[in-house]
Amino acid sequence: MLYKSHLLQSIWRQFRLSAAFPYLSLLIWLLPLLLFTSGQNSLMAHDEGLYAWRARRMFDSGDWIAPWGTVHHKTPGFYWIIASSYKLFGMSEVSARIPSAIAGILCLFLIYEIGNIILNKKLAWLAAAILSIEFLWLQHCRLGAPNVPMIFLVLLAIFSLLKAELQPKYSSLWRLIAGLCLGLGFFVRSFMIFLPAMAILPYLIGEHRRHRHLTNPILYLGLVLGFIPTLIWLWFSWQRYGSDSLNAILQFVFQLGSEEREGNSIIFYFWNVPLKAFPWVFFSILGLVLAFRRPISYYHLLLVGFPIVLFTELSIFSTRLSHYSLGLYPFIALLAALGLDWLGKIYQKTKPPRNIPRNLSYGFGGLGILLLLVGIYVLIWANADFRKYAPLGLIMGLGWLILPVVWIGRHHFGYKFLTARYWLAGWLIPCWLALAVAGSLGLIGDYNPAFRTFFQEPAIASILQTHPIYFVKVDGKNAVLLNFYTPIHGTSLETISQLPASSYAWIYLKNSPDLSRPHRIIGTVQGYQLIQVL
């Protein structure tokens, strides 16, 4: 038995030291967060639904240029990606989300590699682990939206630039990949790629004497190659609509740059990012302070300059939305790893010279007790709509009690085996468990259960699968869901009087269409009715 124990320990030690271990461990850490569901999925009404529906129109029509018959204000890269996913995996919500999930996994590996170059292996792994449990980041890894795929291209470009420095023999290849990624980023996310691209400039300009990236023609060759898909699409679009396609893209950008949406003022990201990246953004501020106090050789302008420039750009840009800030989240994770590691070193000392880890442990322990009480209250007394959130409060509450327990065990009872790893785990595990449970309950992934259950009703499904459905003045935020989930589309009409006899149609009650024509109501969902004219 002793021999077997030593053998297993030896095998485990060799596995931990292997090159594959960081990637496998991060994959095991992330995959449950991406895969846990309630067994049901439904699209988020607006952005995700729009991308899924437009890609479906491409897929159904075979027209990958402009199947909507008019000029379009966005480059079609992400529509092509989702439509390709439909071809491979079939038409479904899951297929629409697969590209973002794959990009999220690759981003995790890239942030590990970038962290390994800039910091060290331990902090790189910690940063990747933190990135995967930042709420907004994980949510968008599970959405059919282009934000995470674009950030993957940005991170791959940054990684390639760093590798070009470290491997001079292959520097041309790495610079080509960097330029290619930035060019493809325009195809996927239009002009939004310019914000993170400009945030790389402090590193490119400040360290230019050392790496000479900006004067290397291979980087620009890659950029030109990356723009080829966009140029091909613009050429075919120009043949149909002339210069209107390019004008539509430019007008959309100018509109975003001059329109303050939903009253989100210039201070929007000062509160929204801490809320959506809680608690990691506070550790990242600590990491930022540490990075200023002890600049990291060669890469200081990347680790510090990128998030500061990007945050400034986003704040100045008039249209401010939560998902625009996603490019900050990988760097929040890197800086948070730096801050947590510094706190862990203080925790490890027998007589810590500072009380920050102790105060944080007790503070979040108190927050854990509060969440636990709230969770119990909601579970017992709240209505069904709120009761589904009770497990999150219970898990986070119990999880954050780990922190004071570990601190007291080490510093008051002398349990020296409770090293900084246990304390760091006390930060990571509660967030992981809460997000895993949120996915399992459908809180992440099943955004419109009312629509899902409506379309699953046998009587509704049998009609939708066998008859074309017309649309009579159907608009509103949820209209995209009707478009996506309706298998056979009729034409869009202005009045019910235009409908053929015995045909079926969607109507939007808010628009108060003329209902004087005899009809029967098949079903109603969220202000929309499926009717049959008689």
C-alpha cells in the first residue's frame, strides 16, 4: 500500500509538472461553467436574438451578403460564423452559442500564455481562473454575440506580438498573425475593433526601440490580409447597393459615437465594471497600484497601459453599454492575480505586518453571513420568481465563510497546513459554485422561458412546422425571437386584411392592428398573438 501511495504521488507530481497540466486543469475548471444548464435554452431577446436570426436568414436563403434585401450597418463576420455553426450542428440556440464558447476557452488559454510571459506561471493560472468566473465574461461566453470572439482575436494579436519578441527566428510569422487578427477583428466586429487596437499603442510606441513592431512591413501585410474578407463582402455589396453599404457602416459608428443610450453617463463604467466583475475589480485596482510601484520590465505599458487607455476610450465614447467593457476583463483578471498574490504573501507570514488579508477575510465572512440570511429569507418567504435566486445567496454565503475560517485556523489555532493556497481557494470556489448553480438553474442560458415553453406546446409547434406564418406589423424587442423560432416565414404585411384566407399570422397587440376581419386566436405570448384568419 505504501508503495502504491508513493507511486500515485510520483505520477501526480509528474503530471503537475507536465506542459499539458495548466491547460487541462483550466479546461476542467471552465467546462462545467459553460455546460451546466437546466436542460433548456432560450435566446436573450435583443442582441443575441438579432445575431442568431440574421445568421439564420443567411443559412436559410444561401445569400451570405445581404439576405435582408437592404444595406446593412455591420460587417457580417459573426453572422458567417454562426451560420457555419448552423451548418455543422443544426439550427438551435446551442449552435448559435458554440462559437462564443469555443472563443472563451481559447481566451482562457491565451490569457494564461500572456500572463506566463508578463508575470509567471502561478499568476498566469490564477488570472485565467479568475477570468472564467467574472460574471459578465462568463455570461458572454454563453451568448451568441461577437464580443468574446473579437476579444479572442485581440488577445491572439497581443500574444503574437509578445512571441515575436521572444522568438526572433519566427518573428515574421508571429507579426503576420498579429496583423491578420486585427484585420479579421474588423470583419467580426466592425469599427469596434479600433478601441482595443488603440489600447495596444502604449506598448507598441513606448517599447518600439526594443521590438520594432511598428516599422515591420510584415505586420501591415497581415493587416491587409485580414481585411480581405471585409473587402470581398463590400465588393459584392457594392454591386447591389453601390456605396450605400460603406455609408451605412460609417453612419452607424457616428450614431453610436454621438448617442448616449439609456442615460449612461461618462461615469457609467466606474460603477458598472465593479458590479459586473465583483469582487475581482477591487483586487485588480490593488494590482494596478502594485504594477505602478514596481513596473514590470518590458511589459509595463501593456499590463497597465492597455486597460487604462481602453477604459478612457470607452468612457469618452457616447454609447456606453456593459458588454463594450468586456475587453477590460482579461486585464482585470491579470491585475487581480497580481493583487491577490501580494495579499497571499502577507497572509502566509506568521505575524503579518499588515491587516488587509485579515480584514478582507472577516469583511467577506460578514458579507457571507448576510447573504446566507437573505438566501434563507428568500427561500422561505419570497414568491416563486425570487425563490429561484435563493440558492445563489446560500452558496455564496456559505462559500465566503471559508475565508475567516481559514484565517482563524492558521493564525489563531496554528494550523500551518492552511497555506495561502487555501485562502486563495476561499475566493475562487464560492464564485465558481454560484455561477455553476446559476447555469444549472437556467439563470444563465434560459433568458426567455415564456417563449420557449410557448413554442414547445404541441398545438403551436404542429402549426408552425407545417404552415407559413405571416407577420403583421410585428415589432418590439422580442420580435427577433418570433423571427428566429418561426420555422416557415410568410411575408411581412401592414394590415390583417392583406392576409390570405385560412392563413396564420403573428400580430403585435401594442400596434393595435385592424382586427375586424374574422379570426381565431391560437395562442398569446408576451403581447404577441398567433392568429388564423377565417
